[in-house]
Amino acid sequence: MSENVLMELHAVAKSFRSADGAPRLILDDVNFSLAKGEIVALLGKSGSGKSTLLRIMAGLIPADAGKASYRGKDIRGPASGVAMVFQSFALFPWLTVQQNVELGLEAQGMAPLEREKRADAMLEMMGLAGFGGALPRELSGGMRQRVGIARALVTNPDVLLMDEAFSALDVLTGETLRNDILELWDSNRIPTRGILIVSHNIEEAVMMADRIIILSSGPGRIRHEVTIALPRPRTSDSAEVRALIDEVYGLMTMRPAHEARPGAAIATHTDFRLPETDVSRIEGLLDLLADAPFNGSADLPKLAEEAGLSDEELLPTCEALALLGLAHMDKGDISLSQLGLRYADAEQTLRQEIFGQQLLTHVPLAARIRQQLEQEPTGTSPEEPFIELLEEFLKADEAKRVLEVAIEWGRYGEVYEYDFHTGRLKLPDQQEE
Amino acid sequence: MFELFTPRRGARALLEAGPNRWDWILLPLVLAVLAAVAFGAMQMTRPFTVGEATPISLDPAYLPYYLLRTMLRMFTALACSLIFAFVFAAIASKYRAAEKVMIPLLDVLQSVPILGFQAIAIAPFIALFPGNLLGVECAAIFAIFTSQAWNMAFSLYQSMRTVPPELNEASRVFCQSGWQRFWRLELPFAMPGLLWNMMMSMSGGWFFLVAAEAISVAGQDIKLPGIGAYIALAIEAENGHAIAWAICAMLAGIVLYDQLFFRPLLAWADKFRFEESQGDTAQGSWLLDWGRRSRWIRGLTDRFWLTLSGALGWFSLRQDSARAAAPPHPFGKYATRAWNVLVPAASLLAVYHLVTFIHSDVGWAEAGHVVVLGLITLARVMLLIALASLVWVPIAVWIGLRPQYSQRVQAVAQFLAAFPVNLMFPVVVFMLVTMKLNPNIWLSPLMVFGTQWYILFNVVAGAATIPNELRLAADNLGLKGWLKWKRVYLPAVFPAYVTGAITASGGSWNASIVAEYVTWGKTTLIADGLGSYIKRMTDAGDFHRIALGIGVMCVFVMLLNRFFWRKLYLLAENRSL
């Protein structure tokens, strides 16, 4: 069996050292293998560690525990058979397209003439012939990512890792590029034996992959696995594909309540994590849901299409609605609650009032901040204690982001305020003062 | 599968193509530069014994020759600075342990005035080449080097630390070696900042040229043929005409290297701008255009780049075996810990020696006196920066909002920043003596004479980048007069202003050595302060007191940077657009 396996992860864990020196678990007990001839998609919310997992496989960062191997050998650094395509393209802006594509060959010490030949062939294959002398800044996003893919493929990699490679492109360009790669793959015109895609676009994953792995967040573990036996090319409108997309949406939005294993209960703090979204998007989605044609409940894929939001934007927003008690989510559907419907009809002041109330009753972090401020004689408090509190189980930058979300929501609900220059949280000014 | 393709662009034979007219235009230029360099270099290695007077003539006919020598020195120093910057930045950004020591060290070195280095370095350099002018020449180059190197090294280091993470990852995924990464990623990314700092360094080199070429340390009086020595001699001889000629020569020199060196380099380096979109108008250079049109030059550069890209393969990683990264060695951890103990211990030892040195060699009274002098100079620096800001910020904003002027003003300001303050001595002495003014007050403006321009051109640049929409919005809301300045212009240029003011403040401390001690022939005007103290002690060759003065100045500059400018800088960064 090991003959057939390209990459294998066994009980891989990764933690990052936070500001106070204590490790924070990002990935825990991940077992996974990439077989020959397989395209696998990794899905997960932001903060689920899917990019970290990809980087462990690329040899960019080492795993803390467990074993990561490529063709039976331990991964101890970037291997020459593994190439990567980046979300932000990561082209060297001072090198021409040709030079960018030659980069990997140059690093291998290949002679200039030979690498020119290889790069020319690859540019031709990716539809970039004639662009060799251009600088990346002259190209559109789609063309830039073509260069990024050509640069990865020219080294004849065994394994191709794609880190949200299409998410910086508009939908149409992303789709075209995706189809081009699948065509190269299905017609065996590239020697690549396995592709791993990290994505947050559910449709993209369903259209491309033979297998979808869904990671839970905080710490990232493999939660579900969906095997897709449909032949490619797949039509996005076919009933099978729609059903699969629905299924994956359902899996992605499943309440993580049963996630915690029975034994792990001791370690759980109150979950202070907040979905990364903003008030205007929450309200916009709520209004959209309340109106026709949804009239209060919707299928998530349809809602995504109607709202023009990517999955990365839509899912946290839905989660926020559910968290605030304004909607319920069930198996890839979302429906507004009684309160949500009232909210949709309410005037601005009432909306903010409801928002504030829900915030205090349903969001532990907001309640904690409010409580703390009320205990202070001055009604103010520096932000640091809260950041420290969050850093107990989040990475430093994530903790900052969560607090930012909490601050925005708190301001909107008039629960507390924040002074940017002093970095202090405070109770809102009372009217009578 | 790639066999089908044949190479379309082989190595172009250099002389296959005949010369075109651009070749004929460039040929004399290239030959002239080569000949001048060769001649100047030959003059550098003449026999010389200490004490022998080198004849310097005030005849303007000698000025081109002096200019050549000065330029050679400055470019040699620039090349050394560049190499220093490469090595420094490469080491400091790769090794955490080295970084902990090197960055503070750079901070200290940056605040040591040029005379301090000269006092230490002159004797060893002369001893290195006995009986030859090359030793003194090296000392002069070293002195210029010390006024150029630090900011370049710092800029390169900073850029290397801030290489975008995704490019770093790409470089690693494609298995580039450290050597390849430096040339393909780190250096190109650092290029714009490095070039800008090289230009600043050249200005800095001019500013202290007199001190570097007319060496008067510890009783020595050596003048090397060059513009700086020419100025020094003119001051001794009270020759105003010669000063005027020196100014002309300097202007010619600056225009020359700007047109022949920096302009083409800037235009060429335009591709290294990191923003991937087409932004500012690119710098143009006639020389670069000519070079690109000339067949010979093109053939040469093609071959040059081909050779260079061959050199990129020198240290490539040999597949996976070479990179089987060793598991973290337990010894490494102990070494780090030992290092962390060793460094503070060494600095404690240094403090102990310093205390005993002050106690036994100079006495506490003297040390206290020097600190008071430092406070006087501090007051002067801060006051003058404030005054210069009051004058220049409004003017700079006005200019910055008018793009048709701003580019020209930038060029002029850069020239003025290079202008050695010594050239102002005749005017200043004449005014102070005839009007019987107090030197303690009226010499002070000299300190910011060369450095105020940093405020000007930073603020001009800042004002030029105020988004047009912001200005339109302000107009639309009817903001006028003071309100518009308070709410729009001043906050918008604040970060740029702070950057300029930091540079100006650092430069002013260094300039105090020249500005507080002014001579014109036999007239000497002295303002009390740390600068004049160091200058007097250098003339007297009292090494203990030079060390004391320089040490105190370092401490002042570093404290000021840490507790004032850095705070302001962080504030500005938080509020920037």
C-alpha cells in the first residue's frame, strides 16, 4: 500500500508559542494520506489550521509531534518534488515572467539554455507564450496566477500544493483556470501524481476533488471526509454536484458542540471565539434573508449566490446570526428566528438595542468585558487583560482580531466603547451625565 | 517532451553586430571616465612620509583634478560601505545571536561623530603603508566611509527583515540556497531603499569632506589633494574667491555623479519597486536610454547578466541530501543561553571600566562639565529643529501640493543637504565680528544649516502623496484656512515629518562639531557645547577627553532617539493613512 502513497501524515500536531510562552495547539492528531492519482481538497473555517497543514507538507514548517513523510521519507524541509501555488501568487515583481518560471530550475542548478527551453515549453502550455518578457505588474490577476502555476509545474513536481490559489481571482477567471488545470491533469499532460488544494470555496472543492477533508477549528482536527466518485469534468448544475455541495455546506456549518471529546472537557474554557465578520454584513444578510424570495429561510448555496458572498464571507456571517440568536442553522439551511424576523422589521435604534441585548446574553466575551467594566470604579479598562485572556487559547494575531470583532459589535450594540489612541475599553457615556 | 523546442535566444556574439550611432556617442564618455579613474588611482599611491607637506594650490585650475581625487575617494568609500552593508545585513538577519549585538552597535556607531573615528584610525592606517600616501588616503576614505555606511547597512537589514512572507515561502519551496535568495529576493527587494540611502550617504560624505581630507587630529596636519582640503586651505588663507570656486566645483561634482551614476541607477532600479501596480512616474535617465540603444553596451550587459546568472548556480542546494536539516541540537540551546549571559556581562564589564576610567583619568568634575555641555547642545538641537520645522513645514506642504515644483525642489534640497557647512564660515564670521553678535546664540543656526533640508524634502514627499480625493473632500466640506491645516495637511504629513526630523536631529548632533567651532583665518568663534569641546580636544590630541566627549554625545543621541523620536515615530505610524 505504501507504494501507492505520496504523502502521509500520522498523528501530526502543531502548536504555536504565544506571547506569554505557553504553546497554543493549532493542529491536533491529524492523520491523512495523499495517494497517487488523487486530488484532495482541505476545507475548514479560518483558523482551522489548514494553511498550517499545507505548510507542514511543503516542508516550510516542521510538525511538533507525529510523523509527516513524503514517499516514505520524513519531511525535513522543502523537497524538490513538491511545488506550491500561492494565494497571493508570490511572483517576484522584479523578475520577468520567464525568469519567474525559471526560478525553481535555477535553484536546482540547471544550465541556462536547458532551463530556457523548459520554461518556454511550460509558458506555451499555460497559454503564456509571448508573455515571457513581461513583468508581473503588467499582467492581470488571472495571468499572474497562470505564471504562478507555470512556475510550480515547470519543475515537474510529484505533488502540487495549492494554497487558496483561486480565491484572489474573480469567479469567472478562477473557474477558467481551475478547468485548465483539471484538463492538464485528466489528460496526463503533467507528470504530477497528486494535488492537494486548500480552499474555502465549497463549490470549487466539490468540482475538483476526489476527496474532501473538512477540518474543525480550535485546534484543527479532521472532522469529516467526503469521497466524490463523480467523473470529471463535472457540471456544476447537475443534481449530484448540487447534492454534494449541499452536503458539504451542512457539514461545514454543523454546530461544533459535539466536537469536544468527552475527556477534553476539563480543558475547555468558555469559548470566546467570534466569527470574523462585521455588523453591516450581518445586517445585510439578515435583510436579504427576510425578504423575498427567501422569506426567512434559505439554502446556503443559494444564499451565497444571491448575496454575492464567498464561502469565506458567508459562513462566518451565518454563524454570527446563529450565535446572536437571530437565526438557526440546520444541515446547510438557515432560517431566521422569531427575534430575527422582528429585528428585520425594526427601526435603527431598536435594532441596536436588540443587538446589544443579544450580545450580552449570547456572546460570553462581550458579557465578560461589560461585567469587568462595570466593576471598575472608572468604568474603563485597558484592552490588554482581554487580549491575554484570548491568548490563552488563540494565536496572538487571532486574539487581536477577535477582540476587534468584539469591539465593533460592542460599539454597535452600545454595550461598551473603545478609544483607539489609549487602547482602553470603557462603558458608554450615560445620557444624563 | 521538451526536446521539440530549440533555443530561440542563444548567447549573442558580442561583436556580431556593428556599432550604431549611440555607440559612437557613448564611446568617448566611457573612455574619458576610465582614463580619469586610472589617472586618479595612480596619484593615490605616491611616496609620502609623515610630516611632509602635501602642496595644495588655491588656483582654480587645479580644481578639476581635486574634484577627481575627491570623487574617487567618495566612490571607493561608497563601494566599501556597500560591501559592509551586504555583510552586516546578511549576518544580522540570519543569526539571532549576532543580531542582538549588531543592531545596538550600529545605533552607537551611527551617533559617533566622524572625528571620533578619525582620531582612532589615522595612526594604524599610516602604519599600514609606511612611506606611501596610500595610508593617509585610506584613512581619509575610512573617515568618509564612517559617514556613509551605517544608514545603508541599517536600511538593507530592515528590508531583509521585512521581505514579504509569501515571497520567502516561494523561495524556500523552490529550494533556493541562501546565496540565490540573497541575489534573487532579498537584495532586489531592498534595492529602492538601499539606493535612496546611498544618495543620502553621498550627501553625508560631502558634509564632512573637509574633516576627512584635511586631517588635523592629534597634532597631525595632513592635507590630501581634494576639494575638502582646498576648502580648508581657503579658510586658513581667508580667501573668499577660492570658497566660491570650491562651491562651483562641488556643484559640478554633484551634477556629474547624479547624471552619470545615480540617475541611470534609479531609472534602472525602477523595476524593483515592490508595489505590483504601475505607480509613480518612472525616473528617466538619458544615459540609461543611450546605453540601452547602444549595441556594444547592450552586448556587454547581456553577457554580463548571463555570467551573473551563471554565478547564481554556484551555491545551489544539492537536492535533499544536503538539506537534511539536523534536529535542534541540545548544544544550540545552551550556546544561546550562554550568549545571553555573556553579552550583558561584557557590557557590565565595559561600564565598570568606564567608571574607573572617568574616576582615575578625567575626574568626575570634568565628566559633569561635559554632561552640562551636552545639555546645552541638546537645547540648541531641539530648539533649532523646532524653529526649522516652523519655517519649513508650511513651505514644504505648499510645494508638495504643487507637483510641478516638487520634483525640482527635491533636487535642490538634496544639493543643499550635501553642502558642507564650512563653506558658510566666511559669511558667518564676517557677520558675527562686524555686528558683535554673541556666538553662543548666532552660531547655532549653522547646526541645522545642512540638516533642515531633510525636513523639507520629507515633508514635500509626504504632502505630494496626500490622496487627491482627501483634498477634494476637504474642499467639498468647505474646510478653509487654519482648520484645513489642522485637520488635513498637518496630520497627513506628520509621519513624513517625523522621519525627516529624526534624520535632521541625528545630523545636527554630528554637525555641532563643525558648527560650534568656526574658524576663518585667524579668527575663531566658539560656542559652548559638546561639539566645540570634542573639536578642541581633537585638535589638542587629548584622547581621554575625546573619548569622554564622544561617549557623552553617543549617550545623548541614543537617549533622545529612544525616549523622544521613537515615541513620536510609533505615534505617527499608528495614525498614518
